[in-house]
Amino acid sequence: MSTSQNLSSAAAAYERQSWFNYRTIWRWHFYAGLLCIPFIIWLSVTGSIYLFKPQIERFLDRPYDSLSITGQRATAEAQVNAALAAVPGSSLHYYELPRTPESATRVIVGRDADEFRVYVHPQTLQVLKVVNEDSRPMKVIFRLHGELLMGDRGSMLVELAASWAIVMVLTGLYLWWPRQSEKLTGVIFVRMRQGKRIFWRDLHAVTGVWVSAFALFLLLTGLPWAKSWGGYLKKARTLNGAATLQQDWTTGRSSEIAERVAMNQGNMAGMEGMSMEHADHMGHMMLLPPRPDSYAPIDKMIATVASLGLAYPVLISPPTHPGGDWTAKSDAQNRPLRENLTLDPKSGAILKREGFRQRGLVDRIIGIGVAAHEGQLFGLFNQLLGLFTAIGLVLLSTSAVVLWWRRRAVGVLGAPVQVRKPRFSWGLVVLATAFGLYLPMLGASLVIVLLVERFVLRKIPATRIWLGLSAT
């Protein structure tokens, strides 16, 4: 997408009648960038903010982490009931262990497709704040980053852009790979005194060389959240039996909402089951409110879990069916630190404890990748490395736009013109098929692009000239 109008002598050696010639790769690089650049900038900016989620959320929650608590604390059951009363018609999803002795209790409750975070004073039971989880600043950034606030359609659009961004990075590496090892100028450092044209070209190339590997990692590790690829991954998890374990990431907005609704229905069923034994049986299900002591066992669960030192945040959940077990988990962003517990509803004893090492191979690989993607795998340096990559991608994108704007000719898009028609290549077919299978959105869109170009765009002279296509 961003080289000089004339091919260099080294590049000319690669100009042969095949799909792997320099100019053809250049064209695919150009079109991939044309599609991806707006998304790359958007994802870089929103992703940079999300990298610092822990610090931002601690800053925003400062008023609720420095309370004056002098007397005896209320029971956890009473705190839960206060939170439920603040959101009428809700059911308990999670009780979050307080971060510090001075912290307000966070109780996450659900109603229909919504979740609410209720901040409760642990002594007075005063409700300090009620906020819809989808309205929390970092949740908004997460949805802006992953789905453009458009739900599953936005998730699929981001996935499509990410797939083509992978093509953009790989073709860029091919174009700028040094053909002569002794000439590293313009490859690993920018030439500052050879004019604007050389400066912008070097800035684009050198930035690409430094950040491409990190960019590919971020693009690939972001795919599990995507609606299409994430569903694809669910099927792959069956290969090693991982599908028998619930995955701890959602795939698209509909998956998240379905999970919330299922928790509401399950929790209500569990609580109703505890009350139905005292109800008149009328031959049909009666919707009864939970008894006042429905969540009484939670204090036993907290006594067990609090002493384990699990990574923050630690969430405790009620049974989802009558007579079921309580559960607790560490929901840390550094996923290798996560643990899941099954607790006895009568004694609070641990019935089962599953750590990260007990999860399936696919889940462990995804978990490590996701933790690194979010900047939480190895502390502040992970965050700074992600920020470095995001800044590099913005530089890469803006320098590409400048290069295109400076080299474009009047009346045409500016894509590299095809010198000759490339011949059929089985190597390309195998490569494209492999990428299409791994990235289904890329494969489908690639077929559509090729068909439209071959049977529509090349048939229209004005369009063919504007796009720089050869005649059929």
C-alpha cells in the first residue's frame, strides 16, 4: 500500500507471471489496508484504554473503597438482600469479596437481560450506588472495541477487519523484507535526511518491522471473543473434550445476554424450589418470591473462600437448581490465576477445586493469549508492550494514508496497476484455503471479492481503470 511508484531493482526481480509477484502482493496489501485502516486506528485507541482497566476502575471506585466502618458488619445475607431490594425483581448472580476492609460490598444482580452492580455499605446496609454493568465505563470501552456498540453484527464486522488486517501485516512483511542483508536502512531505522518521501516510506516500513509480530499476536488472540470465530472455536474445543467444561469467555453480545438470562432463570428456579415445598400445589408452576432466608448459606461460603487468597475479584454464586451446590471463582484478568470452586450448600466445605492447569489444552492456550491481549499476563510491562504496539499500529496506518495521498494520481484510486495477468497457482490456492479455513470470515469475503472483481468490476471500463485492474 505504501511504496514508491516505480519498483526497486530488487523488487523487479520478483515481478513474474505468478500470483506471488511483487506487484500482486502489493495490490492485496493496498486493498487490505484500505479496508482495515479505520478499524485498526479504532481498535488501537479503544484497546489502549482497555489495557489499563484495573487502574481506571480502581480510580473510579475510590469513593467506595475508603469507607468509614467502625461498628459491627452486617451479615453477607443481609447485604445481598439490600442489593436485591435496590433492584426489584432481580436475582443474585455474584457476591464479590471486598478488596479491602474499608471497601463497599459489590453485589451483582440480574434482571431479564441486564446485570446491575450494587454497592452496599457493609455496616449500615445503605445502598451507595446502583449501576447497570453495561453502563460502566470500561464495559462501554470493551463493547466499543469488540463490537462497535452494534452487538453481534458489530462483532462480525470487527472480526472481518481483523482477518484482513492479518493479510495486511503478512503482505507488508513480504513487501518490505530486506532483499540484501547489508542494506538495513529503511528496514530497522528511519532515514531522517533524505526528504519527506523517503521519511514517510521509511516510517511506514520501519514501524511495520518493529510491531508486526506483536500486532499479529493481538489480532489472533482477539478472535475468541468474536461471534463467528468464537463459535468456530467452540466446535474445536470438542477435539480434546474441553467442551464438557464451560468456557470463561463470551462470544458476541448474544452469548453474553444468553448467559445472563440463563443465570436469572436458574437462580429463580433454585430459589423457588426452596419455597415450593411450602406452597399449595395447584397442578401448575407457581412463581413464588424467594424466602427471606434463601441466601442464608452465603456467610458459610464466604468464610471458606475468604481464607484461600484467590486472585481478585472473587465471585460467589448461589445454586442454579434446587438442592444444587454453591460456586466460587477467581475472575482475574490474568487468567492463569483463575480458580473455580464447588461448595457444599450446608457446610460451605470445598467439594471440588479446579485451577487453570486442570483446564483443557485449548482453553489454557486461549486463556494465556487473552490475558496477554488484555495486558494482564505479566504486569505493567505487558500493558506498556500493548500500548507500544497500539501506537505503532496508529503510526503504520497514518503513514500509509500519507503515502497513498502523496502518490495517488488524479482520477484513480491509486492501487498498484497490474502489469500482466497472473497465472493460476496451486500454491496460492492451498495458502488461501488454509487461511480461509482458519479465518472463515476472511475466506468468505475473499471469494466474494474475487467473484465481484472478475465478473463485475473488470466489465466496467471506468471502474476497471479507477481500480487499476487489467482487462479480462
